[in-house]
Amino acid sequence: MKKFSIGFAVVSLLIAGVLSYFASGDPDGLDKTVEDTGIAEHAQEHPFAGSTFADYALGGDDRFTGLAGVLGVVVVLALSFGLFWVLRKKTKA
């Protein structure tokens, strides 16, 4: 189980850090539909639009997309493993 967890973390970090640079900047189907139907004209910025990780980039700079992905993976893995550790069943020795 330990080897699997380490392998999962490494693969997740590689995907987030490397493959994120190849992601398309074009809008997806939902964004395209919202733009085509005119709904986007009524959109407002959300309160976190200027935050550090807004738009999947660190500080809004597209050069740091991979770093933002890696940091996101690290945070999610830390929270999930921490939650599993807290909630695990303790066996009696």
C-alpha cells in the first residue's frame, strides 16, 4: 500500500507539473455555450478572482501553471492523507 501511495503521489505531481503546460487555453463546452448565448454578458468577477491561484496559474502568470498544479496536488494529497490518518480504524495490538 505504501508503494502504491508513493507512486500515486509521484504520478499526480508529474501530471500536474508537466502536462498542465499542454492544456488548451480555449474555452471548454460550457464556457463556449455561455459566451454564444450571451449569458456571459451578465457575469461578474467572483471574490477570489485576484487570489494567488486564480485561473489555474500562480499569481495570474501562465508561466507558473505547472507550479500551481503541483501546489494544488500537494495540498489535496496532504489534506486527504491527513483525513484518512485521523479517521482510520485503530486496531488493538
